[in-house]
Amino acid sequence: MDERAALELLAGELGPVGDDAAVVDGHVLTTDMLHETTDFPAGTTRYTAGWRAVGASLSDVAAMGAEATAAVAVYAAQSFDERELLSFVRGARDVCEAVGASYVGGDLDEHQEFTVVTTALGRVPDFESADTTARGPVLRSGANPGDYVCVTGTLGRSAAALERFDRGDEEVANELFRFDPRVEAGLALAPDATAMMDSSDGLARSLHQLAAASDCGFSIEADRVPVAEELDAVTDDPGAALETALTFGEDFELVVTIAEDALETAREAVSVPVSVLGRVVDSGITLDGKPLADEGYSHG
């Protein structure tokens, strides 16, 4: 059973489990697990691991249009090295401070493989949407045909980091691996967003997940996909770079749908670039008119 089948099983037992975080009494709560063999390439510093692991959970808070308030982490390793442990905690603390949250502790455990479990908490702010209707957290289920579909930032930064790790460029690779959780952007987009999620599983898979949640489709254009300069720098083939940007994942940008009359207001409110990829349609997910496969990062 893969992750998606497991989620379907749990949805039957627990109810809907499809959004980036759970909503609890005006707050959002999310948790993630990362392993050395699958998530931290050789050369990843403990500082980067702390930043990236906690950042992944903060990204889920961002995707709900919530204000990040706090995070904790479980640090498990074969032994506790003073330098490594302090470096990890400093990375976790710094990524929290970067988005206005607090790192408030966690747990330690001995384990055969370096493993991190992170949990982040966010608060859903009170705000009015463009149609003056009070809104709560932004879910994946509100996209409507005619909406624009957009993405923040650029795609392919993490893929470029892995290539740099493979080349032994560890300093550059670690810098690329420390992404900025889009909490500020999520808060700014929330009043006008009809649906939103993060791109951790890749743009193509995110579109399929949004389509399933909102019972819609998407029509996007290849020349509108914002491929990261860092990926272009390590890829000779533009077609391969585009494919990687679409499917690699682990970039933690926001994929968001916005009503046509709210697009400019939403983009002006955000301090990072917001690229319009295309439109929400009734059904089907296409790239330049051709079906876009459901490909991306899978857990397990």
C-alpha cells in the first residue's frame, strides 16, 4: 500500500484527510516525518536538516492561509553529537523566526537512522474576503471553473540542490535546500484564494490533488511555468528542466486558485512573484492542450 492508498483508507475511517493541515478551534495543526535515506542527501548539514524539516510543516500552515505560531521536533539518531544536535536546533529555530513563529521544543530518541518528526501550529486570522463573506482557512476544495491557477516563486530549486549535492558542491546545495516557507504569501493570498496547497509533491501532482478536491480540471501553459534559474544552471536541456520543475516536488511553493476579478489585488498583496499558469476548467488536466500525467513525489 502506497501513501495515497493509505490516505484513502484513513479517509474512510476518520473522515476527510486531504488538506495540508487539520483545522482545530481556529487553529491549524500539521505533522511531518523525514528520514536520512530519503530526505537528507549526503552532505546535508544538521542545520539545514533542522531548517528544512521544520520548514516543511510551516509550509503546510502557509498553505492553509494561516499565521504560523509554533513548532516542535523529534530528533532521533544513533547517538547524540553535541555539535550536530545544537546545529539542528539552531536551524529549526531560525526557520521559525523567519516566519514569525517560535520553536518551542520537542523530544529526543535513539534510532538506527537519523529521523525527524516535526509538528507546526498556526492560527487562522479573521479577515474578509473580496466578496465580504467571512472566510476561514483556505482548503483545497474551493476552486471554480474560470478561476486563475497560480504558483508562488519558482520550481526546481530542490532538484538543483540534489544535483549540487551529487557534484560535491555542498555549500551551494545546503543553501538551496533551505527554502523559505511561504507563510507571509499564504496570509496575503488567503482573502482572495478559492483553493490552495503547497507544491511539496510537485506541481503536476498538486494540480491533480486540487482537481480531485474541487471536482474540476486545469488548463495550463508550459511557457508560464516558472523554472528556477538554479535548475537551468545545472540542466542543459530546457525540456528536461521543465519536466523536473513539473514533477520533482519538494519546492514548498504555494499552488493557488484565484477568481478572475481578484487576481490583480491578490498579486499586489504578495511580496514574492506569483505566476499565472492558466485557468480552472470543468474537467481534465492539460499542459498546452495535452493531458498532464499525475506524476510527482511519493512517500513510501
